[in-house]
Amino acid sequence: MKKIACSFVVLFGFLTMQKAVAQQAFCSLKGSVLVVKDARLAQIKVFQTDSEPMADFLVFKADNKLFADKPGLWHFTEVRAQADFTIAFVTEEIADVKVFFIENESFAGCR
């Protein structure tokens, strides 16, 4: 019984740590992004919020990959080989990060 309880604690701690790492990882996301439909294949699960104050991360859509050189500046591509990372748009409950797309690139990044 102690082994089962200990295993549960270790597993829960690992899952909590994994979520915290994913939350910290999004603060440095920049470059080309590929949107995948299956959340299991995505590196980051993203919820797109309609409210800027509710977002963890502000994203500006760059027209060119060369301009997506700072955190929060994303260039969307449809070619997997050109992508720096992959995301999937999901419901808020399972998202790693809540993003809001902004019109001014100078405000992009973590909140």
C-alpha cells in the first residue's frame, strides 16, 4: 500500500512539474509556428482568449519569419520543416497557456 501511495505522490509531482515547465517555456516562444489539429502532437496547448487581461501571453502575428525574433512574435507556417515549434488550439481546461493576439508588436510577450 505504501508503494502505491508513494508512486501516486511521485507521479502527481512529475505531472505538476511538467505543467510548470510548459508554463515557463511559453514565455520564450518566438519564430515560426505550425498549428496542428491533434493536441497530443503539439508542443504547447494554446487557448485563445478574447480578453487581453485574461491572457498569460500576448502574441503578435509577424508577416515574415525574420521578424519573429523576440518572444511573442510568431510567424505562422503550414510547412512542418520550417516550424520552430508546434501548437494546438484547445479548450481552456487543458491549455498550457492563454494567449491574446495583439495589433502592436511592442507589447508582445509574457504578462
